[in-house]
Amino acid sequence: MTGTEVLEGRVRDENGAAIAADLTSHGVRVVGTAVVDDTQASIEAAVSAALAGDVALVVVTGGLGPTHDDRTMAAVAAVAGLPLDEHPVALARIRDTMSSVRLRASDATREAAARKQALVPRGALSLPPPGTAPGAVVAVGDQTVVVLPGPPWECMASWVHAVQTDRVRALIEGAGGGAPIVLRIAGVIEPEFIEALDDPMWHAQGLEVGVCAKPGELELTIRPDDAVGRSLEAHLDLVFPGAIFSRDGALLEQVLGAALVAQGQTLVTAESCTGGMIGARLTTMPGASAWYLGGVVSYDDAVKRELLGVPGHVLRDHGAVSAETASAMAEGARDRLGATWALSITGIAGPGGGTPQKPVGLVYVGVAGALGTTTRELRLHGDRERIRLRACTMALHLLREVVTG
Amino acid sequence: MTGTEVLEGRVRDENGAAIAADLTSHGVRVVGTAVVDDTQASIEAAVSAALAGDVALVVVTGGLGPTHDDRTMAAVAAVAGLPLDEHPVALARIRDTMSSVRLRASDATREAAARKQALVPRGALSLPPPGTAPGAVVAVGDQTVVVLPGPPWECMASWVHAVQTDRVRALIEGAGGGAPIVLRIAGVIEPEFIEALDDPMWHAQGLEVGVCAKPGELELTIRPDDAVGRSLEAHLDLVFPGAIFSRDGALLEQVLGAALVAQGQTLVTAESCTGGMIGARLTTMPGASAWYLGGVVSYDDAVKRELLGVPGHVLRDHGAVSAETASAMAEGARDRLGATWALSITGIAGPGGGTPQKPVGLVYVGVAGALGTTTRELRLHGDRERIRLRACTMALHLLREVVTG
């Protein structure tokens, strides 16, 4: 991972996390990731240090652009003790991509950029470039260095190609550690969990257990995925009945979508303080249109009245942030849009707008269905984004509970 | 940065990026970040390696929980050659926090957890804990190690406390490198930019220039922020007139919000393929209610007809993904919700749903105002999330162009 932009935190290092997750899901143990600045010396030092750790694979992303500042190929070549060669197939591919894009750049600039980006360490395999920067698979003795472009989309597309090369595929198949059991748990807080897990029996049987707290849920990872691992899962079902809502790593929105599809039901949303976050999250998944119809972002009270039919007296008497308004929002969305279920959310995300009676973090969620409407009051802590994220997750959990009975 | 969950990519390392961004904005040069697994040996090795690099400050996050697996304090103490002491103020604070939360855990478990989490390297400053895990500021000779809890909200809240300690504040004030000029640019692609910047004059004058491509925009960082730096900005204004839309680091949604507030205008949205992402993004900022009223997520065509009044014949004759539908969505949202402006978006985010005539990545955006409606056709590439993100950004740019004339 390289790049001054990443280091300074203006770009998040998505690539490292995504590749580590992919390798882990194939049973490869990832021993570390690092972000370094984009000077050749820093990249060489990081790649050398990684190879010295006796790992089978080092993945380096970023620094493959056309400018003199893009030094990753040169750094990897130096570490491997190989010269840089112009790769004819890579050059042809880059010229082809460049010719399909209208650039204001001169022909000379363009050709210089293409030649720079076609350089690979001698003997390396050049990967098909999703943009104009081809990655490469470089053998360094028994070890392998995979070099990928930095922009996340190009990086992940190149990674798919890299994984299909004989060298990387053999390495991943050879790892064979198997994916862990991933359980997602709602309604239980971390200290309770720790107590339930703090039984020497599980350690004695060689289980590796990790607990990770996420906004509104816990993620538990159990290795290996065998009879002993599954017996811990059964133990947790006894101690926390109904708390495990996902046993195969599926996300909350996937669990919910599957339940709605199975029952032939549909959902609409009415969001105030979350401004559309629930809709955005539900539609991240392809195929959401089978059960999610859409909804209303009723940020302003006028929208609550006009599009959701929330009565003016409810807003006047109870306020926009109240169980009564949450209820009216959900019922209005359900009636007007003709869905099986409607989920509503209204609250004070802060930092301003709180009062002693209705502090920042007070959120009401509502679920309207054929048999009536359920509301829940939440009192959340943290900054604006944390309150909004937790509110979304907890609203979706309330919906999941109601939908799955 | 520690934690097996982070390494495996199930949790993104937000903390490292956020702290690096904060330090950079104060002119501190961040030389590297690393993610390691949560064994004591790995944490000790990473902290030792960082201190060996002759840095003034090392920030370690995560691994402060109550279990025997949480080894960060022990690792930092070992590196510093200090014993671990129970910190009486920390212990009192943790007991206080625990007593305010209903836990299923027994008193003994709770007290053991509190005592474990109150341990700090001898002489270290314990930071007020936002949760139950206090961070610490540890002096190691002239160098400083700051230890922070892992959950992002707790981490950032603790970081605010750490920055206020004499030791860390002096260090940051002493750096004094000054923040860079950050320019955001729309409508120009990276190779054009590289050509404009590829003038030896800027290098000769000692400017450090970084270009970072983001979905739909470029971010340019120029160091130092002085007369020479600002002369490069003026040069870019000549070469790419109107392309720089932010000169102080403000994000697109902040620029847009400021323009609307200045003109006393309001905005509503009508989103199809983005499912609420634009509303969610606009409401990330406190105070958005001054100019953003809300909108409709018209994922299903029935919602386009019923809540936005898109005529059935427009949907039949032109399809849901068409300039005509985008136009009708924007006009319907503006009329029904009474805003100055309405922004609409409809498209095919994929991976399914594309045809030869209307491929995945085809998106129409519309802006309706008092003087009429403008639409724009986008043809985007990449996976579903990339298409949705770029569509949001480009829709907001179209709106910005129209709103600012």
C-alpha cells in the first residue's frame, strides 16, 4: 500500500482491507498491512521488510501512474534485483485504452505516459489493466509480489486477474486454512459476551475466537469451522436465545432481504434524521428492487405532512422527534406506497438541536405492518455520524424482529 | 493500529486514516501507518520499529479491552521498559461508567474487567475513557506513545483528549509545517492535469504537489501554502477556467450548502438508482436542514408515479432510465415539495438490468429550477457501488454548476 494521499488520511486504505478480507475468506493468514509514503526508498523498505518476514505473498497497491512520482514498479524491481523492461503486451493494452478516451494531452505526453506504465520487472507477468495502469505478478525466489494499481476499483479488478494466475492461485489453494465461522449477534453487549466465552473449555479445544463490536451489533469469528467450532455456536444459542441473526457472514440487510423475498413481501422507508442512509444501505445489494420499493426522506416537517400525511397536530403536540410522529410516518408511508411493511426513523443526530427533555441521540423508530405499528425509543451516544449509523442499524434490527416474528 | 479484525478486513482501519489526516492538517508529517495482529509480540515489534524510525510520536489504537487478548498496554510498557501500574483515577472512572450500564455480567467479572483496563505503564497519563477503555500518553525518553481504544468513536474522542495534553500539544505546535493548499477540481481528468503540472518551474521552486483521483473529482495538494503555492493555483485557474470548485478543502456538499444558504434557497431530491445516497450525503453535515428539505427515494416505478407524479406514458415511452423520466422526477419533486431546486437521478447501477441500448452505467441526472430543467446523460464504468458513488458526485456537480450559474 503506497501513496502520500492515503497516509495523510484523505483517501482511506480500502484496498488493503478488501484484499486482506478476500485472502482471509480463502483461509490465507494475513500477517500485516502497512501504508507508506510514495517515495521509492519507502516502498523498497516496506517490500523488503515484508519479504524478510518469510511470507509467501506481498501485495503492493498504488504508485503505478504515469508520472515520475509513481515509483512502485522501480521499487519492486530493485528489491527483486531485476531490471525494468518495457512489456510489449502491456504497452499495446495501454495505448488501446488511451485511444478510447478523449484526452487534452499531446501525443508525446500520452506516448511517454504509456511507455512509463508499460515497465515491469524482467520476467514478471503483466495483468490486464482496468484503467491505464497494469499491475504485475513478480516472482522473487519462492516468494511472490503482486503489484496492483491504487484506485480502489482498478485495484480490485486487477486483484481478480491476479488471483487467476497460476502462481497466486496455487498459493491460495495451498493455504487451505478454511474460512472461519462468522456469526453476527444483536441485542447483546460485549462484556456479557466475554463472560459467556470465558470458559477454558473452548481454549483447551484449540478454538480461536474473536469478538468485534460494530455499531449496534457484535461480530464473532470462530476458527476452525468444525464440530468444536459449531458446538460453541450451539452453546451461544443456549445462553443468548435468538441473538444470533446471521450464521454465514450475511449482513443484516441481506438477512432482511432474504426474509422479505421468502414471504413475498415489500418494504418502504420514511427517514428523517438519517436522510436516506437506510435506503442507500438497502440498495447497496443488487436485487433489492425485488422487495424495496423506495420511500420518503422527510427531513423537513412540511415533507412529513405533505408526502407522509403526518397530521399537523401530531407534530405540534408531540414534536417531530416522538413515538407518535415515528408511528404516523411509518403508517403514512405504508398506506401511500402500498407496501407490506414501512420502516420510519426520526431523531436528533446533533450536534445542535438537543434540549434537556429531548437530548441529542434521542431517536424513535417505527415499523408499520398489516397488524399494527411498533415503535421503539433509542438513546444513542457519540457524534452525529455514529448516532446516524447506529440508528440505521437498530431500526433495521427492529424491522427484522417484527418481520421474522 | 492493532486488531485481528482490522487485519482481516472486516473492520476498516478508520482510526489510522482519521488521526493521520488530523496530524497532517496541523502540519505534522506522518511517515507511516501499519496494521498488525493483536498478539503482544506483534504490537511490541511494531511499536519498537516505529520508535526506531526516530519519530516524535507513535499512536497505537485498539487492544484495550477487558480480556486477556487485549495486550496493547502490556506491549507498550514492555517496549518502554516500564512496569504496569493500576491507575486509581482510571479505575474510578471505569467503575463509574460500568455502573451506569446494565450488564448481565457478575460483579466479579465486572471488577476484574475494570482492574485490567485501569492498568497503564508507570508514570503514564491516563485519558478520560469515552467507553470503559481509557487510553494513555506514555513518555519513552524524548519520544511519545499515545495509546487509544479501538472502536472509532472512542478512539477519536480519546484522541481529542490526547491532543489537549501538554506533551502532545507541544509536539504538534512544534511541528509547525503548516497545512497544505487543498484544491478540489471537477471536469478535468488526471492525464490533463499531469501535463499542466509537468513544468519544471514548479519543481524548481520547491513545491510539493500531489494529485489524487476521487470518484468524479480530483484533489490537488500543494505544499507549502505560500505565494509560490498560490501562484500555481492561479496558473491552474488560467489553464482550466472554472474547474476549481473548492480552495479551502471544503467538500462538494459544503460548497453547495454554502451557495444555497447565501441565496436563501432550498433543495429537494428524487433518487432512484442511488436509493437515498445523495440525501444521506447532504445530511452528513450539521445544519443541512437550513437548505435541504428532503425528498423521495423512487426505487420502484409506482413510487415515481405516485409521489413524484411522473406520467405513466413517460415511463412507458422512454423507460425509467431516460432524460424524460429524470426531468419529470425533478419537476415533480420541486412542484410537490415547494423547493427552489430539485435534483433527480435515475440509472442502471448493475450488475443486472443492462441492455445493448441501455447498458449498466447509464445514468440520467436532472436539475429543476424556476427557469426550467437541465438534464445530463452519464455513462459510468465499474461495479455497482462505484457507479452509484460517481453518479451522486456528478449529480451534485451538475447542481452546483446550475445553482452557481
